[in-house]
Amino acid sequence: MSEKGEVDLTGAKQNTGVWLVKVPKYLSQQWAKATGRGDVGKLRICKKGNQAKAEVSFTLNEELTVIEGIEDKTVSAPRDHPFTMQTVGGQMLAVFTETSSDKVALEGVVVQRAECRPAVSESYMKLKRLQIEELAKPVRLSQQLDRVVTTNYKPVANHPYNLEYERKKKEEGKRARLDKQQVLDMLFSAFEKHQYYNIKDLVDITKQPVIYLKEILRDIGIYNVKGTHKNTWELKPEYRHYQADEKTDE
């Protein structure tokens, strides 16, 4: 229900009472198929003699009894549905409607609860049996093949991206870690030639594992995440002139 807009309380002002009825799923699905004025059946309320409570039943229109799609068979839905009446039980229940324009209206207050159940009949028992069989079907089925599969969907021992990953992993493992000072010397030598390097070029220069190389670079370098030199490394200001000229005091 929408949280915006006003609620039309005409139903409350008119003291409109409504019934809250639970119906079988198949019945609501058949109702949705109704055409024209949406006539789905007839509701019968009958009180015999000195009965305290009236007998209530619903009869489904005959043209809505055909149910298709259960195990590719066509079955008939039960037509007669007696009501089991229930009390509201001290609860304050109401029925609201909402239009496509988010307008909310109070249709009425629930004064009676009931459950609409199909009368036991041959058509109902057949419907239930087919529903149970449909639910019992496994989602996946195994099938024995009597010939060799010749399509392109043959099993693959290993996918290309897995092979590429293994190749890079082996290549990474072949790179032995050098002493940190040796790596620093190679890095400083490289940065004397160029100010910016991407990690791939530095790996090629030092022949060191990426993770180990990045650990060292974090100590001496800055990683550019934006700008003209995005995704490249450069030396921190204090290392850019590590062979600075000595100053003499006069």
C-alpha cells in the first residue's frame, strides 16, 4: 500500500461490512480467467428452520471449471464449495484498495471470516492426485544416452581461463625474491630514467613477484589513482632526488 496521499474513508462512514474469505489457489486462478463482466459463480446463503447459523456455499461457473497444464492434461475443477464460517475473534480488520494512481480507499471493516473449501467429489480427488504427482516430480532428470554426443557441448577437461590462471601462477612462482635493497637499487635506477611506471613494467624490470614488489613500492612510491598518469607509480618527494647535491656553508 502506498505511504503517500490521503485515504478515502467512505467505506467507514457508510459502516460497510465485508467478508474475509480464504479460497483454494486453483479457484483464484480460475476466477482470473473470467471474461466480460467477470461473473465467476453464484454465492448461496440459506438458513433452514431454527438454525442459528446460515449455510453458505459458492458454485463456480461451468465455463471456468476447465483446468489446463497439469501434467499436460485437462481436468475439471470442483464446482461446489461450502463455506466454513469463522469469527473475527476480536480483531479489527479492514479491507483497502489501491488504484494505479496510488489512490487508497477503505472498502469496509471485516465483520465475518470464512474458508471456502471444495466439496469432496470425483473431480476434486482427481485434481488433488494430479497436483500431488506434479509436485513429486524431480526438478532435474538423468537420462542414459544410447549414442555419442556430437554437439559442441562436450565436457572440457579445463577451461581456457583456468589454464591462463595456472600459467600466471607458475610464472609468478618462478620469480625468486631478491634482497629488498637489491630491489630498491633497481627501482631507483629505473626511476632515474622515467618518472612514471605501471606495475607491469616494474615487474619486467625487477623480475619480482607482484605482491612483494608492491610492498616495497608502498615504502618509496605513490600510486596515482587519477589524472594524466592514472594507474602508475612514481617516487615520493623525499626519494625523487636521493642523490641530491651537497650544500656547503660559506
